[in-house]
Amino acid sequence: MAPSDARPMRTAARGFTVVELVVALIITAIVLTAVTTAMSRIGQTRQLARVRLAAHLRAMEALETIRRDLTSVVRSDDLFSCRVLLTDASVSSPLGELDRDDLVVFSNRLHPVREVVYNGEGEEYETQFRVMDDRDGSVLWRRRDPVPDETLDGGGVAEPVVDGVLAVRFEAYDGESWYDEWDSDVDGLPLALRATVVATGAAPGEDAFDSREQLVTLRTTIPLDRVPAPKEDTAAEAKADQAETDAARTDQAAAAAADAAAAGAATGAATGGATATPGRGTGGGAGRGGGAAGGGGIPVGGAASAPGGGRGGRGGGGGAMGGAR
């Protein structure tokens, strides 16, 4: 056959083997799984970031509200005009114990509680913070009473301030330690107050305790001017001390008088014996032995003697001399 008549030989088309197809499918599945997982994680992270941002904003709003009111706490040397009452409390939750302290203060406010032309409100208000549950979840409530009085758990206008606040903790500082309970009527005004807020980013009606990752805890410290603790009532103690002092002085004076009387008696007896001379008793019964009656004279003021029982007797000494004769 001539070379020009030669035709190229046909070869059979080569396809993918089953093994190659399986390997390709496995690689594709791995890639799709990785992409899907990454997209899912990105979505979860974005959702968690949104929830935590909402929780952070709620906690910040709650702290700013608390800070504004605690910064304007009434400060006075007269503790009757100011008040800081901190009560420690807590509740159980799926995530453990949550602090829900109660704080009552007397504070100043530039704007009235009730928007009316004249309502008789003064410059001082009774302000209370408390966390309570309702049908939509936990809420930070604030109560303001335009007339501070002895009823510290009622009166005035109560309003929800921030939703999603699960816990609030207040602490008072005396310069050395932080205390969970405080009463200014007993301890005076603290140096500072510290507020800790736990908030959730869950929407109203959702489970706020779904996970700890959606909770945010923030803390702030509010400095206050220190007012000394109230002085104790020392009127009764002063009276008792004065009575004891007077009694001690009276006892000392009586003891001194007794010592002086004893010393005078001894001196009088010694003086009467030393002045006796032989002879007729001048205070005795005419010198006839009746002078013994003169011995009844009582020494007064040392050597001086009162008149004795003898006729004409003038002193114990004289009677003794009359008796000696």
C-alpha cells in the first residue's frame, strides 16, 4: 500500500474511573461542608455579637442611669437630711445565684417627676432601684418620691428603666472595705458606692438564661463625700459619770472629815493631860472630890473642852485635877 493511502489509527476515548469519581465527590463534599460550616459559624458569631452588643448597651444604659442618680446623692452633716439604705438580696436562676440588691437614697434632680406647672415638689427626692420580673423578662425599676419620708419602700412614681437587666449589686465603701449592706443612719454616708449590673441581649419574651455567652457584666464606682458617722447619745453617760464623780468627792470629803475629827480628838486628849497641875480643881465640885463630875467634859476642837457635869466645872482637865486632890 502506498504511503499516501495510510490512515491514522483511531484510539478509544478514555473516561473517569469509578475511583476517580468517588475521590472527586469526597473532595467536593469536604469543600462544601467546610464552606457551609464556615458560613454557619459566621452567622452564629454575628448573632452572638448582636446579642452581646444589645446586652452591653443595656448594661451601659442601666449603669449610666444609676450613676446619674447616685452622683446627686444629698450630702449633709445632718444625717436626718440624707439617706443611703442598702439591702442585700439574691434570687435563684438556671445559671446560679443572681444579686438583686435594693438601694434607697435621697438625691437631687433638676427636672420634676410629674410634668405639671406646679406640683409642690422640692429639690430632694427619694430614689430607689430594684430588679423585678414581669411577663417579658427582668427589668430594672426606679421609683422616685418627690417627698422623702420614713416610708422607704413605697410612694412616688415607679417606672421601668432598662429591659433585660437580670441582676444588680450595690456595695458601699468606708475607706477600708466594701459592704453589701449599709445604713447611713448608723454608719454615716459612705465614701463611695459601687454598682454591678448583669444584662442579657435576649429579646423580650426569649429565654434570657439560654447561655452565659449572651450575658454581659459591667461595673462602675461612684465616689461620694464622706460624712462622719452619727455621734452617740452621751447625755446619759455624762450624767452617770458626773454622779460617780460627785459621789467620789462626797466620800473623799467624808473620809477627810472623819480623819480630821479623829486627829482632833487625839490632840485634845493629849493637851488635857499635859496641862493638869496639882491643886484645887477649878471645874470640880469645890475641890472636894466632886471634881470627878467635871471629868464629864467632852473635848471639842482639840484642847478646848465643853463644860462638865460638876458644879462650876469648866473643863475635863479641871475636873480631873479636882478629882486628884
